[in-house]
Amino acid sequence: YVAYNHKFKECSAGCDQLQKGDLILEANGSPVSTRADLRASVLLTGQPVKLKVFRPSNQQTLDVTFTSTPSAGLPPIPDAPPLFLVGAANLDKAPDWARRNLFGHASPSIMLSNANGGILDGRQLFGSKHMLVFWDWGTREEQAQAVEILKVLQLAQGDLKAANVNLLFTHITFPSNNRQAAMNDGQLRDFQAQNGDASKPPLPLFRFPNATEYNAAREIGLEGATPYIQYLRSPPAIVLLDEGGIVRWHSEGIQPLPAGSPIPTPTQYTIIEAIKFAQEKL
């Protein structure tokens, strides 16, 4: 599945014939089913590669001759590909409620401030798995949800690390919040100290930058210039990215507790389902 096509200048043929949503079926006559089947050693050699492509939008199968070399056009990513890909079967593992607007995209633009110092952007997320939990404190209900999620994530943090998933517990001000100002670094640390489990390691804390810190040149990602913030509408919003930078899970809000579930609350069910996906399917 083609999640994004950058159409770099290093792509001398075929890029203009491929588009987001295309399914690559074959490369030089060999079946393709995963991203590994189209690793750089196959696709980015500078030699023509004959691709058989299915386009769901019009149910057509196309033959495309693709020629490209790695690009330096996405610093700090060395040898960036012109196509960001994901196996269609892997992409199809997320439940329907975790397929909101960001789902299936290459990582859009983002700029986050670490509560302990430093700035992170969307391109730095490429190359490893990430779980981003965006939360707010505009209402008492949202505050209670954030505390519950914090405690569950503290319990799961070791398991996520063992699965090579990086966790970012990220406070932002959602559009629905007209009551509480955004937290600063000290408030974030205090929130965790007051509400977390002191016997467990603290979570990595992030927030959106304030007006002084913000730099448009640092709000970058893999796909165009569309920022995450445009698609985060209801807290908590959970975004899971695989090592190829593809959003494999985007959920918003709290999901209803299924009948017969042993999990005590809808909030715990929502975050636990995302954690299980990150551990087992990301």
C-alpha cells in the first residue's frame, strides 16, 4: 500500500504514475505482500523495476516501470525513499474505531517539546515504533481520564519498551477546551508526580510548543505540510506509528466497554487495546 509519494527528483521514472492508495502486487514478476518485499535493495537501485499495481479507486491493474535512487531530500533521514509503504495486510489489523483521519498516512508534520528539554519533529519518529497519547485537562472528566491513562501506561511502559515501542505522553489543548490553559513543563511534571505511581518509572512527558518556542521550520514530517494538530479533535487521541513512519492506529475519545469485558472501565479498555496493538501488531 502506497501511503505517500514524495515524487523526489531522484525518481526518474514511474513516480508520476503511482498515487496514494495504490497496491503494489508484483516487482519484476515476484509477488509483493509486505514492505520488506520492496526494500531499498530492490526498489531504489537506479535500475528499472517493473511493478504491477492495483488501483482501488477505479479497480484497474497497471504496469509501471519505476526507476529511483535514495534521496537526501528529507533530512535528518538518510537515503529517504520516494514512496512510503506499508503491507496492506498489516494496515488492515486496526479496529474500525482506530481508523480516524491520520490512519494510513505517513507521519504528518509535528513539533513537540520535551518537558525535560529538547524539541522533537515528525521526521525523528521515522525508523522506530512510537505510541503517542495526546490528552487534555479541559474538564474534570478529561482530567480523570488522563490520570487513569497515566497509571495504565506506567504499568505497561516496560512491556512497550521490550517491544521496541517508544512512548510519548503528550499534553495539548484540544479545540473543545476553552477552560484550561496549556500546561508548561513544571505543571506537566507536577501532574505526573501528584497523580502517577511513585513506585513506577515516570513517563516521557511532551507538550505542544508555546508561541515563543514554535518554529515553523521545525514542524515537519514525512507527508507534506499537514500538521497533526488539525486532526486531533477529541481527547484522548492515540496515534501509533510503525518503524516505517506509517500511522497504523488513530483513535479519538473513549470507547464503550464491550459486554462481558473483564476490564473495569471504558478508559482502561481504550488505552489497553492500543497498548496490546502496539506490542503485538505494530
